[in-house]
Amino acid sequence: MSFKKKISIPYKWQLIIILWVAYFLNQGDRQVFNVVIPLIKEDLKLDDVQIGLVATIFTLVYGLLVPFAGLAGDLLKRKWIVFYSLLIFSLGTLFTGLSSGMILLILFRSIATGGGESFYYPAATSLISQFHKKTRAMALAIHQTSLYVGIVASGFIAGYIGENYGWRSSFYVFGGVGVIWSFVVLYKLKDSTPDKEGTKEPNQIPKLKEIFKAIMAKKTVYFLSLAFGAMVFVNIGYLTWMPTFLHEKFNLSLSSAGFSSMFYHHLFAFIGVIFGGKISDYYASKRKQIRMETKILGLLLGAPFIYMMAVSESLLWCYIGMGFFGFFRGIYDSNLFAALFDVIEPKYRASSIGIMLAFAFTIGALAPVILGWIKTVSGLDFGLSMLSFFYLGGALLIYIGLKLYFKKDYYEEI
């Protein structure tokens, strides 16, 4: 007689596991480039502004395509969107390793990888929201942790591979793994609404005009999107230039700079996102605006630590600043789209994510090239310290949206 019991994981949590790995690769592929920037610059004879331009075009392509990705998530099968997104951005990463100059970097890195990645998040997040209602913030928070782990792991792994086997090998490894996982997604992922726990949604496909009208009627969305733009500007600037900052200012090796620049920040962001998701889920039934308030708190309290991280002459205090910046970034991230869903009906949510991401990444696209220019004029520490003001501006925007429009825009989900 066997005493072993088969462990059955409900599909809604299997979904989180499958998408967690996919998002890990999404963010890992994105960070590989940032970690090996010094090696790419030396090998391809590029300057800081040119490198910043490659990153800026990547983000701009992402920002321009993500509204279409959101619409696709509401109109098409999301399983296939996630599959093709993962396959295309992984192939883009793989072929980035073949680049011999700036043109090919832009083609494979900025356009193929950026375009492929843009279609992942709206479809994946909408799927998670569809299968999780009472556990929505926690499910989205767990999914968000893959961003932190992906960036930290890729920072160290890509730096190590780059130092020992060349920067091209970093792209081959991450791209190859992504191609393999895309077929796991194709095999395992479902694209049907759950029929239990009251989570079944109507199968009616909304019209394009109806989608835009419903989303743009909610003024709260404007303020959440602009605030997210401020946050993404900080995030992209940090991810692009922080490894180089530690490498040049504190003379860390590439692998050490790649790991340290991401580890302390994202370790505490991991803690913050779980804490924020748990707290907001608990109070959401008692206090409708709690998700908005949580986001304000994360930005407001994170700003001083961004400044501290950038201006500190001590590596220890720089790490402390990065850690607390990460914790409060996690608090914000825990309700990144859960707050948006408080004002948007389920059938429009993928599109609303696309619109919000478009706002954010169009603004954030400017960060790499602007910081690259500031680096040549005033130094990277000055440029990074100025990012703290974007966090303060984002907190103010959410506060205005909360006070003026949230009560009217709130969607009572049954």
C-alpha cells in the first residue's frame, strides 16, 4: 500500500508558476544588456550616448506597441499572445549576440526584443486577474517577484558569463532558455475562464470603440498612468546605468556590479511587494481606496533613499539606500495594476494595462539617453540623484487622482 498522496495544485496557482518563469525570462533578457554595457562599448566602439540610445529605442518600441498588445489581450486568445511574445523576445535576445554594430543592436535588441516583450504583460496580467479575485493583489504580487528575481539572477549570471566567455554568450544563454520555455507555455497554458469560485466571466468580445470609450472615461486612469510613467523613468534609468555606476565609482567587477546593483534593491522589493499585496488584500473590502494609498506611500517614502543611494560616498550606505528604495518600490508594485482594476471592468483590463504601459514606457524611454548625456556633463551620481524627484511627482499625481476622481470612477466588482 502506498502512503504517498498526490499533491494537486489548483490551476489558478499553476498559472502563476508558469507565468512566473515566463516573466523571469522577460525581465532577465531585459537586464542582460545593461550588465554587459562596458563590454559592448569596448568591443563595438560605442559611446555612452549611443548605448543610451539603444536602450531608449528599446523602451520606445515597447511603449508604442504595448497599447496594441493590450487590445490584443482583450480581443484574442491570451495563451497564444503569451507564447508568441516569449518566443519572439527570446529569439531577439539570442540574435542580439550576433550584433556587429549599433544598427544590428537596434534591430535585434531594441526592435525584436522590445517588440516581443511588449505583448507579454497585458495578456499575462489579464489572465491572472481573470482567475484570481479575492487573491488578486497577492497573485499579482507573486508574479511581480519574478521581475526582481529575474533581474538579480540575470545581473550576476550575465556579468559572469560576459567576463569569462564574452558578452555575446550572455545573450545566447538567456535567449536559448527563453525559446525552450515558450514551448512549455504552449503546452501547459490554458485560455479558458475558470468555472468555479464565482470567477466565470462573460465571453462577449467588446468592440474597439467601446473599449477606448470605457477606459478613457475614467479620469483616475490618467493620473495612475502618468505616475507610472514617473516610476518607470526611474526604474529604467536605474536598471540601465546602476551596474555601470557601481563599476566605475566603486571599482567593482562586472559580475559583482551586476549582482550588487540588482540584489539589494530587488531583495527588499520582493519583501515589499508581498507585504503590500497582503495588507491591501486584507483591507480592500473595508477601505476601497487602500490600493491607491499604498501606491502613494511607496513612492513618497522611496524618494529619499534614491537620493541617498546616488550621493553616498560609502558603498555600504549606497547599498542601504538601494535596499530601502527597493522595499518601497515593492510596496508600490504590489498594487500596480490591482489599483487600476479598481476602476476598470474585467473585459477592458488588458487594454487598460496596454494604455497605462504606453504612457509609462513612452516617458521612461527617455531615461537611458538623458542619463547617458548627464553622465558626460555632470556625472552619473548627479543624474541618479535627480530620479528621486520623479518619485515625489508620481506620489502627487496619484494623490490628485484619488481625491478628485477615484470615488466616481470606482468599479464595484461582484
